[in-house]
Amino acid sequence: MNEATVGLYSLQGMLLLATPLAPLLAAAALLRPLSEKTLRLLAALSSLPALGCALVGGVGDLHLDWLLLGSRLGLDPTGRLFLLFTALVWLASGLYAGIWFRGRASFRNFLGFFLPAMAGNFGAVLAHDMVDFFTFYALMSFAAYGLVVHDGSGPARRAGRVYIVLVVLGEVLLFSALLLLAEGVGSPEFSRVVEVVERSPERDLILLLLVAGFGLKAGLVPLHVALPLTYAAAPLPAGAALSVMTKVGLLGLLRFLPLGGSTLPGWAGTLTLAGLVMALYGVAAGLAQRQARALLAYSSISQLGYLFIGIGIGLSTPGAWPGLGAALALYALHHGLAKGALFLGVGMAPVLALGGFRRVLLLAGLLLPALALCGAPLTSGALVKASLKGFADLAAEPWPGVLEIMFPVAAVGTTALMARFLFLLWPGRAEVREKQEGLGPIWAALLILVGIAAWLVPGQEQALAKAFSLGGLWGALWPVGLGALLAWMVGRWARTGRLPLRWDLPPGDVLVIYEGLAGWLTWIWARLVAQLERMQMALQGESVRCFPQKLSSILPSATSEGRLRNLAVAGALLLVLFLANLLFLIFRD
């Protein structure tokens, strides 16, 4: 982290403070009656301080001793790239939200969650200590629940239930890790946290909690089940915003893991393997989707796998981390913009039904971010993947050979996945009914950024040379060509009936296993409660009781969804978890 300190009343200091404060103030303004035009302005303009901070703010920290335990907000090179694409996608999402909710009274309620989630996202990027990061991360995560369940449909409520359960689980895991870290940290700054992680006797436990906690947000398989459900259930502008929120989980790993420090071969291999599984599994599960937005969720899981691979390489080769960290931040920039463009492209899908030149323009616009994700030659994806592949040889054995095979295989799969995405958007399918009037200029601006943003980042000379070399061009071209050919052949055979495939996998895939296990545990709990009540009645009699009511009325029942929403029960559960963490810290020695 940078040691430079900026004043509150300097331009940079005011931009740093305004970045999370602007959406929070806009959310507070919702307490008063506002016109629809004002609501649209709040949705669109709240992200402008963040964009200005990313573009013109210098590198340095703003100290706010009066906030929480003493807060530090600031930008380093990694944070600047994250803030840049985050602000751009939130800006596009806010503008599109004004179009999507035009004439709808629910716009106000939507902004009541949209704006706090934006503030949490920006604040987590700027946070330079673990207390601030955890606070903003929790604000973002819990506020996003309202975006998921906004329309109140059955699928939205189910996605919301799964999402909030995993959010609470993730917060508990991260809070447990922070309690373990707090004992040895004299200062909550990230640089001190990394030192404590390296020398802590509970290092492996801390790393497990951090990877699992942030992995729930970043699509780590098999903890990924909420992503496809939430992407498909949330309103389209919120889906684009959710796609950048997943990157905050990745940023948390970059901030808290001891990258660039000591070598951790066990964790390096684990995260590299996890990244490989994500890259390939995301493609396989995405190809079996029938909803374009759920497919984009699995595409995100696959693409985030590359970033986990990079983190694994960083843990095995600390000396390469400065360059590798920059490559991962650049990859996150590329993926955040490309995925945001594809989400908004779903909103443009009605144009496909019009035919003519407008259809050609739309297909060209959809192909740009799709080819960028595939790593096609001369796209930003080719640049960032060339930059990341340059570090593959630094991975511990046997991973260099595995990665050499895996990268082109994943590119073939990504190409087929993007072909499937275009097929699902073709006229006659369910998701071509989105509102698109007025979206064109917003989408076109985002597409331009997809094409040029990664090329404008300095320090990519080596990756540029590799991407434009003959070998680099051919290495990027043949997987995309092969993937397109396979997609065309499969599509043709499926139409003729010669390929008896059923493309059907419910979003969340392994969630059905988790729900089955939950059903068994619920049945066991119900039997246990019933048995305890029988024992109580046998010992005391029906008329004489030590307890004023039946056990089933104070314990969660077999059909306890409503009771779990009870604040008293939820508060008691959180208190138990807190006390368990505290007792562990006291008595673990």
C-alpha cells in the first residue's frame, strides 16, 4: 500500500470521500418524495465521483481518524483499475435502470437497494484496512439481496433465499478470519494483515476461511450456486451490477492473502486446481443452460477461474507477484467491462427481431465482447490472456504443462459458450422481451470501452509483443475457430435430430444436492423436536410444566422458513456464532 497521505480538502481527498458517500446520500434522499426524473438522475449520477476518482485521482491514502476505528480510503494501481471498470458498469447500469423502470412505481424501492450496494462496492475497492473492507463488503452483499428479490416472483424469492443464506455464511467465515487476524494485528492496514497471516500459527485456518468466504462471492466451485440464480432473477440493470460485485470477492483475496510474501506451495496448488475446475466446469454447465443470463453467470465462473489460477501462481512464485498482480487487475478490468456489455446486450435483443441493418449492427456489437472473452486475436481479451499466460511457466510442477493444455481447451469451450449465448438471444426465445428503447447509446459507449480500455493501460509492452507475434496470433485464433466450428456442427446436427442432446441443467446445478441434504436435516430436526416433546410430557405430565410452552414453539420447526426470518431467532443465532468465535480465541491454546 502507498504511504502517501492526502488531505481531506484536496481534490483527491474530496473525490475519495465522495466516491462511497455520493450513493449513500442519494439513498438517504429517497426518504423524501421525488419525481421519476429525479430518481433517474440519482441512479445515473451517483457513480460519477467514483469514475472521476479513478480517472483523475492520484495514488495515496485519506485518513479519517473519526470514522469507525480510524479509516483509510485510498487508491493503489490495482484499486484504480478495479474502481475504473466498477464505476463504468455501475454508471451504465444506473442509466439503464432509468429506462427499465420508466413509468413504474417500483423504481424507488429498487434504488433503495441499488444505491447502498453501489456505495458498498466502491467503498470496498477504496478500503485500505480490514475493518473498512469488511464493513463495505457487508453493506454491498446485504443490499444486493433486495436487487435479487425485487420482482417478487417465485424464482426471485428462491434465488433470494439461497443468496442470503450464502451471504450470511460468507460473512461468518470472514468475520471468523478477522477475529483470528485481530489478535496479532497492531494496525488493521492490509500490509500488517498480510504479515500476520504469514506468521500466524493458525495460518492455514485463516487462509481456509478467507478463501471460502470470498470464494462464495467469486464463484468458487462448489460454492457458486447463488450466481446463476441471482443473475437470472435480478432485473437486467441489477444483473450487470451483480457481475462486477463478484470481482470484490477476488479483490478481497488480493488484499488479504500473503501474495508476494512467503511461498505457500500447498495453497498454490489448491487454488490453481480450483481455478482449473472453475474454468472448465463453468463452460460445461453454461452450455446446458436455457436462459441467457444464467449462461452469463457460468461464463463468469469460468473466467474467474483464470484469476484463481493467477493467484495460485502468485503463491508459488512470490517474486513474480508485482507483474502478475498487474496482469490479474488488467484481466479483471477486461472481464468486468465485457460481461457488463453482454448483460446490456441482452436488453438490446429485441432488435434482432427487426432484421435488416440494425440486426447486423447488433450482432457485431454482441460479437465484440463475446470474442474478447474468448481471447480472439486483436481483441482486448487476446492482450490480457497473453499477459496472464506469460506467467504460466512460473507455476509449480506439474502445473505449467497442465496450463499449456488447459488454456486453449478453455478458449474452445468459451467460444462454444458464447455461440450458445447468441443462440439463446435469437428471436422467438423468452429473453428477447427486455426494454431497449434508449439503451443503444449507453451500450455503444460500453462496447467502445471493451474494445480500447485494456489497450490503454500502460506497462503492457511485453504482452503486446506476444499478442501480435505470429505465434501469439495463431495461438489465439485456432481455439476460437475450432470452438466456432464445433458450435456450428452441434447446432446443425441438433436441428436435424441426428444429435439427441437435451440442453437442460437448472441454474445452480449442485444446489439440488444441497437442498436434498437440507431436507434430510430438516426431517431429522423435526423428529428430534417431536421426541424431546414426548420426553418432556412423559417426565412432567401434560398439566405441570417447567416451560411455559411447547418446545416446538421456541425451537425452529420443520417448516421454519418463516421462523428463521424472526429477528429474535436470527439475532440469537448470530450471538451464538459470535460467542463461539470468541471462546475459540480465548481457549484455543
